Amino acid sequence: MCPTTHPARERSTSVPRRLLRIPTALGAALALGAAALTGGASAATATTPSHPTGTLADGATWVADLPARWNGTLLLFSHGYGPTVAQDAPSDDARTALLAEGYALAGSSYDPHGSWWALSSAERDQFATLDAFTRTVARPARTLSVGQSMGGLVNARIARDGAGRVDGALGLCGLVAGGVDLDDYQYDAEYAIASLLLPGQDVRLTGFTDGLAAAATALRLTGAVTAAQVTPQGRARIGLAAAYLNLADWAPGQNPPAVGDAEGQEAQQYAWLSQGLLAFIENGRWSIEQSAGGNTSWNAGLDYAELLRGSEHAAEVRALYREAGLDLRADLTTLTRGAHLYADPRARRTLTATSTAGQRLAVPLLDLHTTSDQLVPVQQETAFAARVRAAGDGALLRQAYVARQGHCAFTTAETVAAVHAIDHRVTTRRWDGVTEPAALQRAALSLDLGGAAFVPYRPGRLVGVRSS
């Protein structure tokens, strides 16, 4: 899920500015040759920048941008959660840089007649946009799918279903674990806040009638968190809810907390929660329920002690409870005994059908994620990779990480370097190490498009994933 993205703070680095800018000349030559072989319009004819637009059969709109000299490759961009307005790039700066390198860009709004959670139409509309571009502009020699946030889930589905239509894919801060897991672990956190910080009160967490009802719940939960932060007992319970939310413990404008600094971790998690995070989550739940036709979450019979044991923040929670003199086992028992929510079976089936990915891959996929993402936790990459490997397609997947706080907080250099990397994989049919952190760092710095912070990183487990 992606609201207006947060611009990344440009960083300096001591890594030498040398080597690996992935060359695009070879890719351009191959693209032009492929265009001739497929009978499509030659990229060499696209010599004037243009901005074609159109409308699809379901009312969705599409836009495209062509550079002065097209290299034959189209980047098909899937935008994130928010108003259904056509977009063809993750940011204005990325658009400018990619056009300067000769890439053409296109993307759709998704069907404007549904909710912002537009997964029921997004993949279809993206393929229809590719068809419209081919029909009205030219046939791309090669198409790379790119998706951001919720659009990263769309992108992962395209990478699964797009054999013969796209050649590779790049995900940016993608919601790749899918909507079912998202709703489940977010519900666990909401339920913990309501049960432990607003005990005995009737707090609606699902089945919202409209956006105002969702906003009212967000206001109550945020108020409870704000009031709880002033006591050690309240902070311990906030830490527990944050663990269920898979919430990052490195907030904007702050240094990462020291290892073992439970109070520092919780303080930064609270910083995320106090900055409108719960309002965004509740609006998203309402939108998903609109799309799916009902509540998709369940927790009946769930063991909340077992759930906590799977969290990378479990040690933090235990330390906070000890310092507060609270009985953690008692709170976990309260949550387990009160877990009685059942999903609407039809709504859950609908969300599973429209909003999951990772069952397999048909084309190479590179996923990029910031290490401290408050909206789409980096642990989603762990769940996604496990599903791709289980399908036997692990060789097609690569994942890379940027040490930065925030959702979709990539610099232009990081985005373009990632495009080059997946372009290289498609051109050569080999990864050749171009997605290794050091290689991506060198590639990004060589572009003179801002800082970069690629790092070796292994995300923890995504807490809250149900077996059914």
C-alpha cells in the first residue's frame, strides 16, 4: 500500500565512484533488432518526445511517455494504493532519468469504479495498457514490468502470469506477501491495542460501513496509544502490538536503536504509530473490505504467545514487560482467550484470488526494499521468497535492500540502478552478480543521480501469516 511516497534523503558515501554502470547500449541494440524481427514499429522511429494517453474498456485510463531516442524497452509501471489515477513512473525524478536513458514508460489508473484497493482490475488493466501502447504507439522490443508498493503486488502477479508479454520485472517496496497476510497481521496489532489499551470498550475493527467509520476507529486506537506511551506499562503493550504489526524500530530523523535497547526500539515504533500510521491502516482495511465484499481476517483459536515467539521483536517485548513489572503471560492469555473473529469465507476467497502472489514466477524478478518500512514491512520479502522457492522458481528471484527509513524511500540513483540490473538479466539471461549489494551500490553511485545505501541484509520472519 502506498500513499504519496516519501522522498529519500540524499546520502553521501565513501564508496568509490567507479565501475558498474550497467551498459544499456547492448540492450538498445538487441531491442532494435528484436523490434524488426517481430514486425513492430522500430524504436528508431520514435525521435520526438511524446505523451500518448487513452481509455481502456473498463473506463481505466492509461498514459505513456516516449523519449527522443527510444531504446526499444518499455517500462510498464504499476502504481501504489491511492486514487486511481494513471501513472507511469515511481517519481518525477525517476521519470526524467529513465527517459534520458531511452526507456519508454507506460501505466494505467486501474478501474476507477472500484475501491483504491484495485487488485480486481489492476493486472488486467496493465496488460490492456501494454496492448494499447503496442497498437497506438509501437511494439516494444522488450517490456519490463515495474511496480511500487501495492503496485509491487500487481507487479509480482504480472511476473507470475506475464510469460510472453513481459520479459522481466522490478518490484519497489512491494506488498508481495499479499492482501490476505496484510489484513491478518494488521488485525492482530489492532486487536492487541483495543484489548489491552481499551479493555472492556466496544471498538469496531472490521466491517466498516464507510471511510468515516474506519477513521473513527483509527482515532480511538491512536488516542489509546498516545495515552499509553506515558507509562512503562503502556509502552510495554505498545511494543507487543508493534511486534504483531511487524513494525520497524528505526524512525525518520533518528539513528537506529542499539542492539538490546528495548526502550529505544519502542520509542521509535511509537514515533511511527503517532504519525498517522493507524489512520492509513484502517482506511486500507475499509478499502480492502469494499473490494473483497466483507471481512477477510480471522483470529479464532489463534495462540498469541506462539505468534509472539515468531517475532524478531520478541526479546524487546519481554524486556519491556520486565521493566514495567507486567505479566506478559497474562496479557498473552487475555488475547488468546478473546480471539473469536471469523472471516467471511467468500470475502477471504475473493481476496486470495485477486491479491496474492508468489505461487510461481514466469520471468526474472528483482525486488528492492528499504530495511525500515513502516507500511509494507521488509519481512514481507521473507514470506514471498519462501513461496517462490516452494514453487521451484527461486532462481528467477533476487532481492536487494537499502538501509533507510520510510516506505518507498528510494533515491533516483537506486531506482535506475535496479532497472539496469533487471535489464541486464533479461538481456544476458544471467544475473552475473549485478544484484549483489556492492554491485548495486557501485552502479547507483556511478549515475550521479543522488546517494545510495545498498547493504547486505536478511529480513526476519513475517509474523501473523495464517496457515489457511
